[in-house]
Amino acid sequence: MNELVFFINKALISGAIIGSIYALGAIGVTLIFGILRFAHFAHADMMTVGAFISYILMSMMAAAGFTAPVPLAFLAMFPAMIITALLAIWLDKVFYKPFRDKGSNPVIIVMASLGVTLMLQGLVRLFGGTRARSMYIGENKEIYRIPFPGAKRDIILTEPQVLLFIFTVVAVIALAIFLSRSRLGKAMRAVSDNPDLAKISGINLKHVVWTTWIIGGTLAAAAGTMLSLDVVLKPDLSFGLLLPIFAAVIVGGIGQPYGAVAGGMLIGFSETLAVFNWAVLLRPFKESFPDWFELPTKLAFVPTEYKLAVPFFILIIVLIYRPTGIFKGKVI
Amino acid sequence: MSGSFLQKYSRDFVFFGGLLAIIVGIFLSQGSAYTSRMLVEAACYAIIALGLTIQWGYAGLFNIGIMGFIAAGSFMSVFVSFPVNDKFWNGPGPSMLVQPILILLIGIALIVGLRKIKQIPQGLRTFLTIIIFAVTYLLVVAGIEPAAKVIETDAGFIGGLGLPVFIGWIAAGIVAGLIAWFVGKICLGLRTDYLAIATLGIAQIIKTFLKNADWLTNGTLTVSPLPWPVPKPSDGNFTEARTIYFAMTAVVVIIIYMLLERAYHAPWGRMMRAIRDNEEAASSMGKNVNRRRLEIFILGSILMGLGGSMLITFTGLFDPSGFIDLNHTFLIWVMVILGGTGNNRGAILGAILVYIIWVMSEPMALWLFDLVRVYGLEWFNWQAPGDLDSRALQMRVFVIGLTIILVLRFAPNGMLPERIRQD
């Protein structure tokens, strides 16, 4: 039973955690991909920037002697989401819109987003340094231990993890309602399906573009903050985070927000299950194995260092066999 | 006639003349050792930039995994040309590696063979491919792991084959080309965004692999000193050795340039540009668009592998953690788009100019931030953070990003734009 608890802690919970982070990032990327038709490479750095804004606000709140029942950084996350959304709109206006107006090839906009990536990376590390920071100042990370019947160990959940689950569920439901019920949400889906038709039927493209960036920016800031609350705030995640997110987007189908959630979860679980040491689960059955089979101490599909290869591998498989993704997205 | 020739190429003359003046200036102020190092490295970068300019400029392929091709190529050249490690060959390592390598080859043969048998229905074929892949993977990993442990404790790493460096460079190109074939086969039928994502991913994976596979690459312990194909500076005459190396790289650049120019003006180059400018028209004229793209993607990557291995050979040190996206991918992008997309002379000009600025920018950034530290303390009593120097270098990341955007926005054709023939 202890082994099962270990499995739940190390594989299921952490898979769901990292899956939620990927999902939150992937929703933004897939909407931008669907509506503005380019792969937004600066998304992972937008997450880092959002987390840094939360960190700054959190330090200010801590310095003012503010206390709350939840981690301060979680409270700081909400204003940070607004700031990041505004930043996203500004970035679009200054760096991407001129190319769109000129009718540039989408590849040029992708390249511009790479330029933005580097600029954000440079700024964050210039002002924040390259070391990792804790999102807690004078607070403790609260840990919940849930006893598991018949096991000596407990299932361990931390406060940020619980908050992340709640936030992800609420955000996805809110997004679903927004996209299916509201006028603007329907307009977004229309633009994603057929931009020309949407334009001549009187949809205000500007508002659609803004909404896209607002959703992308807020969710990116939330994902970045939550990730750093759970672990630490690292300024150098960038491409390590970007690849799984893109894989999630393509697996889920470009332009499909639900697909992005499913894809994010799939990538998250695949990563953790691939690096999980399966020998732990097999150990209780040691006696029932034949003699020639010697159980190795480490039995994982992929060594932890090569975790990044997992989303890449899934991406390759999807591109070969089903380039539209599971949910039949676009192939642009 | 000569007047019109001068007029036609006036931009080339002005820019290359200016570049020459800068180089002479650096030579006079910094001396020969500094200048020769800079020139050799710039020439190696020029080869890589030529590889990118044919991918991006001739065919519009968006490759942001240049670092991966450079790293893979450099490793291959190290493996081929580094002196033989007797400890490894006399130990149990080679015999332990035979089995996993055989399994790997059998697995690849089975998968390739399976794709050729059209009688089996598609679904079953996919299923069998995945099964064979998984079994091969698990068996190979299970075989490599103990071998790796033995090699690491007994011999350090497997060493090289001790062959001439030139063969190593050719092998570097071949390996980069093979990786390009694999990536291109999968992604080139789709829009080029997918190629960007895939190349970015494979570059990170190659780097992780080289960094962690200690038995193969010596990992973070690095491999040095790498052999040179020409006399080394340590053998005696320092300046002469570097000059010979530079002459060699310059000859390689010129040969590649001449071949590319010829290809550009040949029917093949025309067809490439036709595909780039209007894919549908070209394909309706019966051109096999994906095949041509694959061709040029492989060709460009071969140049990247070659240039990268020449660069690493010159520095004499193979360090997998030394491959950085910024230096080995984005810097090259800046060289190509600033120099002039689709213009081979532009790529060479951009490579040399940008590399000079890049080398100069490091001491400049440090100096600038030192000023900030001194005056910040004096005027505002601002205590600079201890890691200011490492932060100062992040400024270059920002500047590279900004340059990419500014060039795309205000000078999309670069300094030497592609020449469109008007006749």
C-alpha cells in the first residue's frame, strides 16, 4: 500500500500539477494560433514575466505587513494577471500588429515573437538575476496530509497544488461559458474558423484580438505564478516550458481550447509517468516473479534528464499520424 | 562597362570596404592574436550563416535549431578525429556495446522494411511500428546502461577514432544532414511553424543528450585538446598556425560561396525561389515542393554541421554545455537577416560584421554596467547586486531580440538585399 501512495504522490499528483500548468499555457497559445495564425514563441517568457510581477507585488505586500489565509503570492497573482494581460496587448500593438497591418508572411511574425522572447528573457534576467527565488517571504508552505487506508505514508498535497487545481477547473469552466455563450466568445470562434467571413459579417476584429491577448496573458501569468509557488521562481524556464506547451497545442488540435486542456494533461501525465520509477510499484510482487527475473532498482522509461524528449516524441508521433491533433484542429 | 559594374555593386563595395577598414582598425589596435582568433571564428560563423541563408533565403524554411546541428556535428567530428582511447578498446566496453548497436540496427531495419510492405493495412502497420520501436528502445537502453557504467569507471569515455580531422568534418556534415533528413521528412509537408517548433525541440534534446551521455561525450568534463588538421599554435609558431587555419577556413568559405552562387543562378536555384515565392504555382508546374525543400534543408544543415565542427576544432575544446541558443542559433539569425536574406554575400558580410560587434559587446556591456555600479553608488547610494556582471551579459540577449525585430520591421531586406534580375 505504501508503494501505491508513493505512486499517487510522485506520479498522479505531480502529473496533474504539471499538466494543469501546461494546459493553462496551451489555452493561450492555441487561441493565438487559431485567431492570429502564428506560433507565439514568447508565451513561456510571458509566464515568467507574470510570475515576476506576482513576486514583486508579493514582496510589496509582505513589506507592508499584510497577512492572508492563502499565500500572499496567490493574492498578488490576480493584479499580476491584469498587468500581464495589458502587457500582452501592448506587445501585440508594438511588435506584432505592424507586421499584420503590412500583410507580412506569418513566418515573419513568428520570428518577431522570437525577438520578443529574447527581449523579455533579457529584461527578466537583467533585473531579476538568474538565480531561483522562493515565492514565500515569512510564510510557510502549508502541507496537507491525507491518510490513506492501510498505508503508513500519507498522500501529500500542498496548498499551492490545491489552489492550482481549483483555479484550473474554474478557469476552464469560465472559458467554456465565455466561448459558448457570450457574443465576444462566439466572435472569437468565428474569426478562428474563417477570418474573412467573420470580417464581412461585421465582427470587430480589434476586440477579438484584444480578448485573445487578455485570455492568453491572464492565463500565462496565472500558470507562471502557480508553477513558481509550487516549486521556485526560475527565470530560465523558457524553452523547456515552451516545447511541452506547443506539443500540447498540436496534440489537442490548433485553435481548440478544450483540446489544449486535454493535450496539456496528456503531456503532463506522459512526462511524469515516463520518468516514474516503476520498480517501486513492482517491488511488493517480488516473490511472485520467476527466478531469472531480477528486479532492477531503477526502472523508468526515460531517465529524468531526458524528460524534455517525452513531449517531443509525442509531438513527432502526432505530426506523423494525425497532424490535425486529437480534436481535429486546423492544419495551418 | 566598368562604370556600370561599379554602380551595380556599389553597395557591396561600400559595405565590404567598410568591413575591411574595421578589421584593419582592430588589427592595429588589438594585435594579431586577437584579430586572427576573431577572423577564424567569424569565418566559421560565415559557413553556418551560408547554411541558414539557403534554408531561409532560398526556400523560406524556418530553422531555429541551428544549435542542435552545430552540436551534433561537432560531436561527430570530435568522435572521428580525437585520439584513440586504448583503455576503452582494451576493456570490456566495445564488446558490451556490440549487442545494443546490433539491436538498434535490426530495429531500424524492421521499421523501414515494414513501411515498404504495402500489403499490410495502415492501422496494423502503425501498431506494429510502435511495438517494434518500443521493444527496440527498451532493449537498447537496457544494453547501453551497464556498458555506460563500465566505460565511465574504466576508461572515462570512449574517446575517438583517431582519423584525420578532415574526415571528422565531413562526418560532421553527414550527421547534421541525417538529423535534418529525419526532422524534414516529418515537418516539411506542414506549415513552417511546425518546422520551427520541431527544430527548437530537437536542438534542446541533442544538447541534453550530449551533456548527459558521459560515456560517449565525456559530458560536462569536456574533451580537449582537439587535434587540428594543420600545425597547432602549441607546436611552435603561434601566429603562423592561426594564419594557416584562417586561410583554410577562408578557402572553405570561398568554395562554398562559389558553389552556392552557381546553384543560385542555375535552374535548381530558380526553381527554389519559385517555390519560395509561390508554392502553389510551382507545384502546379509539376515541381515536387516537399522533396526540393527537404533537399535544401539537408544541404543547409550539412553546412551548419561543417561550420560548427570547424569552430569547435579551432577553440580546441568540446563542451556540450557551451552550446547556447543565443550564440549558436539567434546570433546566426541576426547575421543572416541583417546581412541580407537570400544573398550569399550578405550572409558572409553579416556573419563577419555581427560577430565582430558580438565579440566587442561583451567588454562593452561589462564596462557600461561597471559605470552604472560606480555612479549608482556615488549619486543614489544604490548598492548594486553581486551578480551584476552576469546580469550585464543578459543585456546582450535583449539587444539581439531587439535587433531581430528592428531589422524585420525597418530593413526586412538587410544590408545587401537579394538581387532580383530585371530582364
